[in-house]
Amino acid sequence: MKAGADRSVLIAGGGPVGLFTALLLARQGIDVRVFDENAALQEDPRAATTHPGTLEILGAEGLVEDMARVGLVAPTFQFWDRPTGECVAEFDHALLADDTRHPYVIQCEQFKTATLILQRLQALPNVEVLFNHRVTEVTQTDAAVTVVVEGPAGVQRHTGSYLVGADGGRSVVRKQCGIPFEGFTWEERFIVLTTPFDFAASRGYGYRSYFADPEEWCNCFKVSGKGPPGLWRTVYPADPRLTENELLADAAVEARLQRLFPRGQPYEVVHRNLYTTHQRIAKTFRAGRVLLAGDAAHVNNPIGGMGLNGGLQDAGNLGEKLAQVLLGGGPDALLDLYDLQRRTIACEFVQQQTIANKQRLEERDPVKRRRNLDELRAIAADPQRARQFLRGTAMLASQRRAAALTLADLGSGDAGHGVQGEARPVTGGEQCR
Ligand SMILES: Cc1cc2nc3c(=O)[nH]c(=O)nc-3n(C[C@H](O)[C@H](O)[C@H](O)COP(=O)(O)OP(=O)(O)OC[C@H]3O[C@@H](n4cnc5c(N)ncnc54)[C@H](O)[C@@H]3O)c2cc1C
């Protein structure tokens, strides 16, 4: 690939979002060069839940069957009242049979999804994925965009017609473009403990189970790991007054798991992690020839599993529009429409939903708590309401909402202003104003 070729696209970040964007562009004949600062794909346990709205996009690339093979298919999810041990509601994606070709969730660890995408990229002649290459600077003119990259061969400059910033929550690309990342950081960190203990056989937990508890909410979900019997990841809020060492000490970890499900013997813990969680959205997803996608554009808490899903949906949207612009037929305004559609969904849906999910699980007021659980029970008992609810959690409704926004909605042509005017502000944040 020639640097500076008219239709080449540079991508900062070889996470799942950068790689999927590369695949969609390269499939259409566009030259793509991806830079990632790591030496290889990272296997740290992060996202796994892939919703029907995302499977619809991945399916076009034949990824769904492969993900189901290396992951787990989860048709249902559950809400539990942790203090009483009652399963309050179970939702079955089978109710979405008329809404999607994929009426189920696939639990596929994100490094597996990224590996499947990378394997496809490696079979294409017009893509380079350069690991050990860190993007440090971004400049642009009316005609091109240039990045400075530090790699094994030293400092280099690469020029392309567009740059996609898919370089994660701390995005250098976003910072180089001076785009604010508005919102807030939760006071408490989230703790993730992974164990092979089989919560389904012992306790009846579904592969995705959410536990409401005013003292200590919990998410519990299964991944296939390196094969049967698989692994269970449990996620909890961490006391902000405690240090990382205190929270991750063997005794503290053991006590936490025994509180979730007391058993006569110690838990085997194969992974423990503490991480800071944010609710933030970039003020714009477009700055001239630079487009942001994935965590570089938006971050949220993981309750409901919407972070990576939103990023892969960004990639699907951007890959299609950028190809239309580069291959001749599409107006430049399509890239403003990308900003409008995806930023609207991030504001109106993903931020609102993930904050509401957290508030529902941690609610302390007994009256509100009972009302929340009663409402979940009532929704689950009514197939029509359950289907509507599932269309939201499965990220199908948000996909349809994005598709309903058209070039005519761009107004002044400044997508950022259009979104600010329309979106409802998120409680406690500034990101959608
Ligand atoms: C514990 C946890 C659980 C989660 N669970 C879920 C879930 O169930 N469902 C869900 O949808 N989401 C979940 N998420 C969120 C999900 O992990 C992220 O949304 C996802 O990783 C975003 O993908 P990405 O490709 O945008 O960014 P990343 O995966 O962060 O990839 C960014 C890439 O950019 C590279 N990079 C960074 N800076 C540079 C630079 N300057 N130059 C070159 N390369 C650079 C990095 O090396 C990295 O490979 C979870 C997150 C965590 C932490």
C-alpha cells in the first residue's frame, strides 16, 4: 500500500473496533493501514456479551457462526433479588424471532472476536496491521490526514485520506484533535472475579444474571474460556475507601464469593481485576478527516454489556459510509450523518440505559426497589412488553433509531450541534448537552 494514496484509510487502534472497521473497508477494495501500540492482541478479560443488534452487523462477515463456535450462545438472561435469593424475571430472546435473524446473545470474549477478525484481515492483500506502532500526533489539511507513529523502525509519518481513531478510552487521536470527552467517572471502581465454579449447576444462574442488592449488586456471566467447563465472571462495586491491595487480597476475594454463594470449600479464582468506570462521550465523532469510533468516542459502565457492542455498531455504520464517500458516489455529509446517528445513540440510549441499569441494581430506597422488581416481573410476564424490553436490551431499537436519522436531519450541517439540541441530558453528566 502506498502511503498517501488517495483512497487509503489509516486506523489508530487494533482493538475489535479498529479491526472490524478495517475489515469492512478492505472488503470493499479500500487500502487500510492499522497501527496498534501493543505487540499483539490482548487477552485480558473484558467484553463478552454480543447482542443481536451487533450480531446482525457481524453476520454479514460470517463471524456469527465462528463466534458461536468459540463462545457460548445465551438465549436468556435473568434478574435476581440477591437478598431474598429469588429469580425475579427471566427474558428469552426467542420473543425476538420476528425482529432479528439472531434471537440470542453470544458470549464471546472480545479477544476471540478480535482474533477472528484479524484472521480475515490477514487473508486480504490491501490491509496492513502494524503492531508495536504507537500513534503520537495527528495533523490534517483539506486533502489528507497525517499521523506520526513510533515503531520498531523509529518515528515515521503516514498519510491517508481519512483517519479512524479507534484507540480506546484514552485516545491520543481524540486528544490531538482537541475533542472534549464529556461526562463523569463513577466514584466506586468495579471488581471482576473469575472462577470455574459452575453457578448454573449449583445455583441455577443463567449465563447472564443480574443481581439487585442495596448492599452489593452483582453481575454474573459465563464465558467459554479455553473450553469446558468454562468460566464465570462476577462483577461487583468496590468500596471506594479501600485500596487495590485490600480489595484484591485473597481473603477479601474469597469472602466476596462466599457472600454471593456460600459453599463448603474455597473458590478457585483464575482472574481478579479492579477497574475504573466512566460515562463519557466525545463532543463530536468527526473532526474533518478524523472519525472517532468505539471507546475513543464513548465509554460507559459494563452493566448490560453495551460498550463494545456500541463500538462495533459504530464500525458497521462508519465502514459503510466511508466506503461510499471514498468510492465515489457518496457526499461528504455522510460522515456528518455518521456522527449524528452514532452520537445520538450513544447519548439517548447507551448512556441512559447503562446508568439506569446500574441504578436499578443498587437502589437503596425500599419502595423504589420493590417497584423496580415488580416492574421487571410484570414485563417478563407479558410477552408484548417483554418483546419491547428485549428490543431495547438487544440494541435493536437503537439500531432502528439510528437508521431513521437521515441527511435531512443534519440541519445546519453541524452534526454535533444537531445532537446537542435533541438529546436528553444524562443524570449527573454533561456529555449530551
Ligand atoms: C471488565 C470489562 C468488562 C466489559 N464488558 C463488556 C461487555 O460485556 N459488553 C460490551 O459491549 N462491552 C464491555 N466492556 C467494554 C469493552 O471492553 C470496550 O468497549 C471495548 O474494548 C472497546 O473496543 P475498542 O476497540 O474501541 O477499544 P480497545 O479494546 O480499548 O482497543 C483500543 C486499541 O487501541 C490501541 N491503542 C491505544 N492507544 C494507541 C495509540 N496511541 N496508538 C496505537 N494504538 C493505540 C490499544 O493497544 C488497543 O489495542 C467491558 C470493559 C471492561 C473493562
